[in-house]
Amino acid sequence: MAQGLIEVERKFIPGPGTEERLQELGAVLEHRVTFRDSYYDTPELSLMRADHWLRQREGSGWEFKCPGATSVSGPHTEYMELTAEPAIVAQLCEVLGAEVLGAGGVAASLGPLGLQEVASFVTKRSAWKLVLSGADEEEPPLRVDLDTADFGYAVGEVEALVHKEAEVPTALKKIHSLSSMLGVPAQETAPAKLIVYLQRFRPQDYQCLLEVYGSREKPEGTKDPDMRLG
């Protein structure tokens, strides 16, 4: 697989005082932004059933999340993020068992690979960054995104990006430390916006994924039996 950053994240349900608490901890508000995410898969959900997630974000381009090694258990997820279109197309072909396509971006590959839009929604986000007290000033900050989707679901995410699998345990310690400071219960998990969207508007697709992951951990992050897909 083409190498990309490893995204380690933990989702949670934000409360009315979450932003105030972030400010108390010294977090900096980077921006408030509104964007549309569109997710693509085959009619059989071949990507999602294999814990791969293809997304086009308005203004940002394509991203393909592939499962990481998940060497440490807990209420978090770990994914390799691919954003370079040639790498995304190559990985799509590998996951779907398709012949390697010639030159062309992701959009041009959707038809040949049998991919179609399965979800699209708008999110309002406040994006924060924070370096934990006592951390090396050169360390990359943790990021906290507080999202509200246009179908009424709100979710928060604490995220760290690392380059190597060996860095994941340290990133997790920081994520759990900040989560605790934000008042998130130790084992609290929250489903991702996409999963709630499917549950509400495409229940057959949601049920399909639930059947696949019903006896396994995750994907995208929760162990609640009714919200296995975070």
C-alpha cells in the first residue's frame, strides 16, 4: 500500500461546555467551516464492508481511509489516510480486486470500478488545536473537531496524526488524556456521522454493515452493540 499518515482518533459526544473547556485548557480555535462530504462505494458496499472509506470533501478533494494495524485495543480507531489520487486509485483497485486502471483521477475511476454515491451531507465544524501541558513544543498538536451534521447529529473527535505505527501508543495516551480532561467517560464511544446517516436514511445499508461487523470490533470506532459502526 502507498504510505500515508496514520490517523488515530477517538469520537465522543460533545456537551454544551466543551468549547469553553477547550479554551480553559489553552486550545486555539483554528476556524469554523461548513463543508459537504460525499461517500462512495459499490452497490454491495464492498469498501465499507472491508473497513475502507472513500470520501470526497467539498473544497479538499478525495480521501481514502484504510484500516491500520490497531495494535492497541480501546475506544479509538486507527486508519491510514491516502489523499494522493494515484495512490487512492491503486488501492481501490487492490481492495476491489480490479485490474489496475490507467492514468486518470478518482472521479474518472468511479464508473469503471462500479462506485456510486451512497451518502452526502453538510457539516458545520469548529476546529481546535492543543498542545498538552508539559509536551515538547515541537510535538504536533492534538486536534479536536466539533461537528454538527445537517441531519441534526453532533459528534466530537480528538485526533492525532503520526507517521509510523510505533508512534501510535504515545498518540493514544495523549488522546485519552485530553478526552479525560474534556470529561469524556473512559469507555464512551460515539458513532461517526456517516454511520448515523446510513442508520437514519439507508437502513438496509446500515443493517448490511451491522451484520458484517456484529461480531467484530469497529469499524470507525464503537463497541456498543447497537452502534458497532462508529
